Amino acid sequence: MNRSTLLRLIVLVAVSSSAALQAEKKDVWPKPKPTTHDYKKWESNIAAFEAADKKSPPAKGSLLFVGSSTIVRWKTLAEDFAGVPVLNRGFGGNQIKDSTFYAERMIFPYAPKAIFLRAGGNDINAGWPAEDVFNDFKTFVAKMRERLPNVAIYYIGLSPTVKRLKQVDEGNKLNDLIAAWAKEQTGITYIDTRAMTLDPDGKVRPDLFVEDMLHFNEEGYKLLAAALKPFVTSAAK
């Protein structure tokens, strides 16, 4: 083996080892608490909403669904709640603080009758403790109350997933914090979905997820729709 070939092999091994190390780090739990947050990464998503609204302005007074990928991928939302005006404005892998940051552009213009928020999982996955995410939720509510003082806000609790099994306890801590606080508030409702993805033995059902074992498949969304239906019906009255 000549010198150049040997050097190429050394570089290849080093790159492969680095990639493997980075992949391993992504699965390390718990993660260190972040020190910054990039709001601008969602600018293109918000701009896309604004462009779509210019072409076809949505009716005001709908039930507005916001949050992360669980909302984004809910393609049967209108069908699942037929007869109820719903609007989907979920985007990417956003965190609760992102919906607060962009509220002026993707919540307030719609003058929603009620807001359904499903987020918090990405926040925890990024390394934010449940207590910090809870505070972000309270900040979100405070922001809504500034412009929409009487709007009903529903928080769709986190559900255990196969992909993030290590984070279930932290997710349940967030659920508990929001559930307890919501009971003391007016117009804030916590919707518990943590048992929705579990079998009778308390294990997460892989048959409810697509291949990534994180996002719901059709059957998972059927269960989510069933869990939310009484709340959606109530909010639409």
C-alpha cells in the first residue's frame, strides 16, 4: 500500500468515526440545555402561509390548529371534523416558543374561535427541561390573551412514541405541569393523550407510527381525532 492510499484510508476512517460519533450524540439523553434558539429557521414556512392566504384568504373564526409535525402531517384534519371550520397552521419541527414568536403572522390574522396547540416534544428533544417548556406555554397563553382575551386554548398533551422512549418521563412531567395549571385558569383546557399510544401492558404500540416510529400513521390519527372530537365539538358551539 502506497503512502497516498494509506492517507486516504486514514481520512476515510476518521470521517466515518466522526459521523458515527455525531449520530451517537443525537441519541444521548438527557441532552444539555440549549443556550440559544433560532426563530428565523421557520421564516420560509410563515412566508408560505402568508402567500397562500393572499391567494385564498381563510375564513376568520375557525378552530386553529398550531404546533409541530403532528399538526403538519394531519392531512385529514378537515375530514375528521367535517362540518366544523378548522385551519391547519402547524409548521416543521417547531417548539412552543416559535408559535409565540410568529403569532402576529400565523395566529392573530385568523381571529380564531379557539386554538388547539400540539407542541412541546421537539422542545424536550432539543434539551429543554419540562419546566422551561411549561413556562414557554404560559408565555404563549399570555401572548394570546393580549390580542385574543376570550379565545379558548386547548393544549393537546404529548403521547409516548417508540422513537423517543427515553423522553417519556420528561414529556409526562410537562403534561402534568400544564394539566395542573390549566385547572386553575379560565379558558385553558388540557387534553390528555398519553394513554392513546399504549397497549394494555403500558407499552408503546409501534403499529400507530410510520417508519420513523415518531409520527402517526393513519391509524394513529384516527385515535387522535377520536380523542379530540368532544373538545372540537364543544369549541365549535
